[in-house]
Amino acid sequence: MSRRSAFVITCLAFGYAFLYVPIASMVVYSFNASQLVTVWDHAHSPTLKWFGALLHDQEILGAAWISLKVAVANATGSVILGTLAGYGLARFPRFRGRFAFTAMTTAPLVMPEVITGLSLLLLFVTLEQTIGWPAGRGIGTMIIGHMTFSMAYVTVVVQSRLATFDRSVEEAAMDLGARPVKVFFVITLPIIFPAVLAGWLLAFTLSWDDLVISSFTAGPGSNTLPMVVFSMVRLGVNPEINALATLTITAVTILAVGATWLTARARRHAASAAA
């Protein structure tokens, strides 16, 4: 083994250890019987009691349900708007206001979340005083707030995929009499579906994990899971948090594996259709 390969392997090992050892230790301590999350109870560990306690914690379960509803609605809306925006930027390279549209679409990628959250809060307050909507803040305002930054990521992903798209397939379909709308839904959308799915998962993850914008746009009784966890951690780490993190990691792993499988399947179908 050369010195260069040994150096690269060492750097990779330290990098992966830095990323995943804390996560692995949190998963291990989720099975700890002690009330102290940093002290292992050798007499009673491992145990599943914190998972049982988590399933009976109505505050966490309610916050998780709110986070799930917001994340699904945000991801779906962001995919629709982001796909349309990415399609327009990729297929119409020249139109009046393109520079401004591109800047406004990608601005949330670099905008600090505090600025975005504060501006949304001021917007909702002004609208409520002017037209009476929204009547307070809650799940609806959080969904709108999350979509303001999530759709930017979807736009970038879809636009990048369309930039390498072979348009001869679409042109052949239109030469055979297919209308542009039918070409989009029958030809274009199935081919770019892996990018659309990746954008949906990315928007879902960003929404599920968001704390800052949710804090500005949430109202009474609409606390998301990150908000509840943050308030609990400030008073001391609860062993239920480790159990919650373990369940979240398991769900994310299943979703990632499923998305990878669907993406590979879609690519195989696209390759066979092109052949």
C-alpha cells in the first residue's frame, strides 16, 4: 500500500469517525437503563423502556405529528413549484426578468434563516392587520414559511437534471403529434422523476429539521418536534431524546434505501426505453 493511499484511508477513517461515532454512541445510549444519559447502567442495560416511555409522551407525539404534516405538505408544494421554476429556467433561457427571477429563486439558499423567519413573521402580521389573513399563526404559516426556502433546493436539482436532458426524445414525440403538456407528463416527467423524488426528500428533510423559521412562524399549539426537543434539551438531556433520535435515524435509513432503490429502478427503465 502506497503512502498516498494510506493517507487517504486514514483521512476517510477520521472523517467518518467524526461524523458517525457520536450518532452511534447516541443510538447505544438509547438502550441505557440509567436516567443519566452519559452513565451506563451495567445492572439493567440494555433496555427498551425509553422507547415505551417515548410512545406514551403525548407532547412529543403531538409535535411529531405536526412536523410530519408540515413536512409532507411543504415537500409536495415545493416539488410542484420548484419543478415548474426549474423547468422554466432550463427550457426558456431568454425571457424578460430572467435574472431577477433566478436571483429571487436562489436567494433563500444563501439567506440566513433568522432574516427569512423575521421577514415572514412581519409579513404575516401585516397581512393579518390588513386583510385579516392569516388569523394567527399555525401550521398553515409554517408550511408557507418552509416552502419559501425548500422550493429553492428543488429548483436547483430539477434545473440541473434538465440541463443534461436529451430533448430529441421530446421532439420525436411532438413530431408524432403529441401536445407539449402530454409530452411533459408522459416523456419528460418520468425521465426526471429521480431528480423530482430527490427534491421531495430534500424538502421533507429540511422541513422536518427546521427550527429557526418554525419558531418565527409557529403559533400556540403548533410546536414542531425540533422546537419541543430544543426546549427539552435546554433543561437537560432526557433519555427519551436518545430513543427519539434512534427511531428517526432508522426511519431516515429506510427512506434513503428506498429512494436509492426507486432511483436505480427509474434509471434502468429510462435506459431500457431509450434503447
